[in-house]
Amino acid sequence: MKAARCFLSSKWKGKVNPMESSNQFLGTERIGKLMQKYAIPCIISLLVGALYNIVDQIFIANASYLGSYGNAANTVVFPLTVVALAIAVMIGDGCCAFVSISLGQNEVPKAKRSVGNAVVMCLVSSIVLAALYLIFADTILAMFGGTVNAETYHHSQEYFFYITLGVPFYMFGQAMNPIIRADGNPRFAMVSTLAGAALNIILDPIFIFGFRWGMMGAAVATVIGQLVTAALAVWYLLHMKITRPEKGDYRLKGSICGRTLTLGMTSFLSQISLVAAMAAINNMIRKYGALDAVFGQEQYAQIPMAVVGIVISLALRSVNKGRLSKSPIILNDEESAAEGYVATRDMEVFLGKEGVTTTVLRPAGMAEFDGVKLNVVADGEYIPKDARVRVDHVEGARVVVRKLRTAEE
């Protein structure tokens, strides 16, 4: 041991020895203990990162004034957040690998330079991506199936706008997570992600049910959580143990940027493949759903897309329980009478009944008849909210209403 210490001392003489830093245990600790220290927090961070979309889907599904339109809008926007994640993990994972290689070669200045370059690349790419999203929002939403019907498109626009404002925070937090682990603090990386997700869970019901902010509330809660994660990442960046960048390290260097992006390319491809799959699924739903007798009707066209988003969330949330049918985000065939809904098979009892529209019908919307809320469609005309209507005829699950003329008309 003494000879080994002498050898190491002579080998690193005049250099910065990373093995003498707080990461020394990486070269001496048992593999099992290292896996426990690094792998478990990493897995928890990845699972918690998925909670943002799952939590939004759950609360949106349980908001009666959003329902399947809100879930469909969330499904449309979800792949666009994965694009941001793909870029972030390409930079973050690439930098993490670069730092590990550099420290192993005793090139600490190069490791610091790679962290500084990664921060700049992340900030620039996130701002550019957010700008592109804002400029081409309508085209992008249409590409991912947002135009399935007017109500879904409206909710998608609202949700996408606020999510886009948070893209720089989201990308910075996600990119810094593996970099923080590379600096030897996987626990802090996990805690920063947990803090943002926990805040999102707290704020979602407040904004959606308390303030009734709808899709804006779901998006703002998500962005605030991402902001907290990004703020903690900034704090750690300024207090790094080994690889804290110096002032000059933020100057981009082509060789370092290229190597970082190359190392992170596999992470990018694994995420971007999901985006391509979701885009294809959403557009197939929009195209072939239109051929169905029920889902081809405008007021029901969003349901298949909403189900796709719910199933993705449900699989991640309930698979370990083996009780998918008990999940509160599953919509039943007939909602309870206390909620003011009625099953499809009872629609014909409303023939000739008069009620009031609770939303604008253009031509699809909602109306209330004797305290029961129904999805209805106007008989070839625009009908404003709070207008008196009568059920003209029922075609399967399609309830067609006609506006009643007032004395003034």
C-alpha cells in the first residue's frame, strides 16, 4: 500500500489529482455500493420526471369543465415537451460522460470547460426552441393532431403557450441533472427533481379546481415546478465540488461541444423516437377516427386521443397495483347522477325536452336539461351560451338540439 501511495503521489505530482478530491471513493468503493449510491437516485429522478405529465392528466381528467378535451390537449402537447427533453438529455448526458472521461484522465480543466459549454448550449438551444414553438405554434399543434376538433385545439393552444414559456427552465433542470451526478452528488440531483414534482402535485389542484384556471392552471403548476428544479440546479452550479466552471469556461469550444453532443446522441435518439411515434399515433387517430360512426362526430372526435394520453399515464401509475379499472382517471360508461350526467342508452328520453346551453355550440358543446348535462350538437347553426334549446332528435349517441326563438326574435 505504501508503494502504491508513493507511485500515485509521483504520478500526479504537479497536477490536480481527482482521486484526492471528494470522488476518491469511486476508485476504491465496492461496485454494489456505488450502484446503490448512483443508480437508485438516477432511477428515482427519471420516474419523478415522468410525474409531470401523469399528474396533469389525472387532475385534468377529474375537472368536469375540461374532461376529455383537456386530456386530448395534453396528449397533443406531450410529444413537444419530449423534444425539449431530448435536446436537454443529449447535452446533459453527453457532458456527464465527458466529465467522467476527463476526470479519469486527470484533465480537470477540460471537465470544467465541458460543464461551462454545456450550460451555454442548453440556454441557447432552449431559448431557440421556445421561440420556434411560439412562432409556429399553430402549425406545430396541427402536425401533432391538435386540430381534431375546435375545443381540443383551443385547449391545446392555451396549454402549449404556457408550457413553452417554461421550456428554458425545464431543459436547464433536465440537462443539469446528470451533470450534478457526474460531480459526485446524485442525491442532490434526485432531490432537485423531487422538489419540482412535489410542488407541481400541490399546485395542480389549487389552480385547476380552486382558481378554475383550466389548462392554463395545469401548465403554470408544471412550469413553477420546473422553475424550482432549475433554480436548485443553478445553486449547485455555483457550488460544485470538483467541476465548477471558471469565468472563461463558458466560452464555447468546437471540439468540446462536438464531443459532448456525440456522447449524448444515443440519449437524444431514444427520446426523439417517442416523439415520432406519438406524432404518428395522433395523426392516425385523427384520420381514422373520422371514419367511425361515433368518433367521427366533432363533439366526440377528441376521445380516442384523450384515451391514448390517459393510457400512457395509467400504465406508469398503476401497473404495479394490477388494478387499472380502479383508477380515478378512467372514465366510466355512465357518470354518476350526482355529477349531472346520463348514460348513452338513456338519451332518447330527452327527445322534445327544453334546456339551456352551458357552453357555446359551434356546433358541438354542452347543454343542461332538468339538471342533467349532455354533450349536444346544434342543428346546423351557431348557438350562444345560456340560450334556450330543445332536443330535436337523437342519432345513437348524437343529441341534436335546435334553438328556441325568443319573443324579441
